[in-house]
Amino acid sequence: MYKKAQTIQPWLTEVHQALHRIPELDRDLPETTAYVTERLDEMGVPHFACAGGLVAELAGEPGAPVVALRADMDALPVTEATGLPQASRHAGKMHACGHDAHMACALGALRLLRGEGKRAATLRVLFQPAEETDGGAAKMIEAGALDGVSSALCLHVASSLAVGQIGVISGPARGASDMFNVTLRGRGCHGAYPHLGADVVAGGAQIISALQLLVSRETSPLDPAVLTVGRFAAGTARNIIPDSAGFEGIVRTLDPATRARMAARVRELVGGMAAALRLSAEVEFIEGYPALINDAEVAEAVRRAGARELGAENVIAPPCPQLGVDDFACIAERVPGCYVDLGARRPGGAEEPLHSPRFYPDEGCLPVGAALIAAWAQSQA
């Protein structure tokens, strides 16, 4: 299948670059949806709108199971700095997370399987919006996109791996995430007379520092957890201690018990320290995505397909899960699923991370991804 996929490299590149030029955000994806629809129509693949995205389904052998592929569609609010001729045409928007490549791989897999007759499982592709925002997967699930599906696959480009390599792990693959917003209230005063007030800035700084103790002194070093405060807002002038301040953060974990404990302890620590510092605190905790758990059987099927197409030496076992999050976790909660890293590092160039304004995958990854999806679908018939 990989050799066949390599013959459509020019087509895959054309599709990828066309999508790269038209990045759109969240659920506002008219150009992207129109382009994907046009390509599906060209191939004669049935499709329908679903919860702001598209569902395409290519029938396989009679009686074969239905397997799903998630292909995210949305881009990021990033100003592109690649300098490429196919750079974003939309100011302040960029496919900096490779979702354009994911869509190209999905369309490529449908094209490959369409030429193989019925010798595969039925492949249902979920072209999903809002992966980068509030999670489009859950809405598609609610709308029935997984009805009748036996297993699911998701590919994500990875600049940590070379083109031709894939990374597959069994068990926990990505973290759970929960967000928190804290509002502190004190007593404003002149900066020369801090004893007359209750300082939310100094107090907030102490609380933020103390939150790190929840990881370093209350969580086992063998139990992955990260707490990040990325925003702190307070005040209007350097010589005025303000009445209020606020900060926002995110907690990432793998273990459900650790996740629950961290949520409780953030509330306790913030409230307790605020009181000790003569402040009041409001803590809003927002539950995010669950941990993404790769099913062992689906992961093994992907490994076998990868070994056949790419060689066993190119099927890499990541040494540990990552604490980045992806709402494919919601799909993998409902049906057995597997999240796969797709090698996309550009040879000889700097390894730009995802979400960088200079990120651009090596387009040699496109036939690899298309072939892997198609080979996996065939193996499930």
C-alpha cells in the first residue's frame, strides 16, 4: 500500500498545500469544509454534515466492521512565518499543528481504498472541527458519528520522528487536562503604604509559587503531573496596589486519582493561603479532556500494519506518554482507539515544534499516513 501511496505523492502534496493556504478556526470552517467536500465528491465518497464537521464513509466488504478515523480540521490563531509560497492567506491564522496534513492523509487513504475494491473494513472518516478549542469530538459523538464503530484511529504529525517512522504506544498516550481560574480580592492602597492594604499581587505570587508544591511534594515522581499558570492580570499603575487580581492555569495528569486529588488541592491551597494573607479567593475549576488511553489490541493492529508497510524498524515505541492533550481521548473512551505519531521531521532543517509559526511538516509524511490508514482498515476486514 505504501508503494501505491507514493505514486499519488503529487496529489497529496497538492491537497495539503491547498488546505494549508486556507486555515480557519474552531467551528468556522467554510472554506475548509468546501474543499474537503469537493475532494470527496471527486472520489465518489458519500458524506454528510455532522456537528460542524463532516462524516465520510467508504463501504468495505459486506459484513465487515466499521472502523473510524479522526481527522481534525481547525487551525490556530498564529501568524505564519514560514515564508513559503503556500503560506496562509488568512492573516493571523495558520495550520501550525498539522491538521492540514491529517486531512490530506485521510483523503489519501480514501483514494487508496477506493481503488482496492471491497477488500477492507468500512472506513468512516470524522473530519472534526474545534480540536484546538472546546473539543469537537464530543459534539460529533453526541450526533451519532461513532454509532456502529468497532475501533478508531488518529494520526498526528510529529517533528520528533523522521519521515517513514511512526510512534505507537499501548495504554496511556496523552494526558488529561483541567483548567482553573482564580480571582483574588484584597484591599487596594498606595504603593508607598502597603501596610494599609491587602496586597493581591504579592499574595498571588506566593500562591502561584506554592501551587508547584502540589507536583513536587505531593505527587510521586513516577506519577506524571504538570501544573502551569500561564496568565496573571492585576493593576493599572506601578504605584498602586490593586483591589483584585486574577490568574489562570491548567493541570495535566495521567492517573484519574491524581487528577481528582489535584483539583481538590488547588482549591484548598488557594483558599487557605488567600485567607492567611488577608485575601479572599474564588476558584473556578473547569474539567477538560480525559486521559487518552490507547487500546492494546488496536495498537498492536497498527504496529503490524506499520511493520508490513514501513518495516518493523520504523515502528517506534515511545518511551513514555506525553502530557499534551487531544480530544481524540473522548473517542477512545467510547470505542477502542489508538493515537499514532506520524514522523514529519524535515531533513537538514531545524526541528520546529507544533504550534510554532515556522512549523511545516515534511510532505513525505503524507503517503506514509495515507498508506498506514488504508493498511489498517484492510487488516480489520
